[in-house]
Amino acid sequence: MNIYHLTSVKEWQAAKAAGVYRAPSLETEGFIHCSTREQVVDSAQNHFAGRADLVLLCIQSGVLVSALRLEGERHWPHIYGPLNLEAVERVVEFPIGADGVFHLPSGI
């Protein structure tokens, strides 16, 4: 199962330098927020409106070292611990559209 996480280019570059990704929510909430393919655009609109510096991490859940739980009514994927970079299958630019709305990149 693939899951997805939105982050800034700067945060992703820092993760590559550190060898592991730790979203700010890992410290404040105890987990890294992720999305299913169907949830990505809603998540972007609700939490990153207007941002033009985003990338989408495409994560292979079976390669995760930390625990993955599907939680809430919509079964949001949450990673309980740092994200090991080996689980990131690819990184895709996630630009905001000319209409001010996010759209799922082709091939996702």
C-alpha cells in the first residue's frame, strides 16, 4: 500500500541530509500525518493553501520501520515514529495550480 506525505522542499532536503525524516507533528502529536491517494488533495487544500514550495513523498508502507496506523473516520494513515528514507519510493513536485487549487500530479 502506498501512502503520501506533503512537506516543503526545505524540510525534505534537511531530511536527506539527516538520513531520516521527522515532520514537526512527530514532536507535537507523536506521529507523521499522511494521506491515501484519495486524501492528498483535500489535505493539501486544508493544511497548505497557497503554498508553492511543496513536494509529495510517495511512501511504500511495507518498507516503513516505524508503525503505521489508519485512524479516524476516514482512516488517515499516521506514522508513529521517524520516516526511514528507504520507504520513500519517489518525491514529486506538488505545485499549486494557476486556479489556486491543488491537483493530484499525473502518475500518482
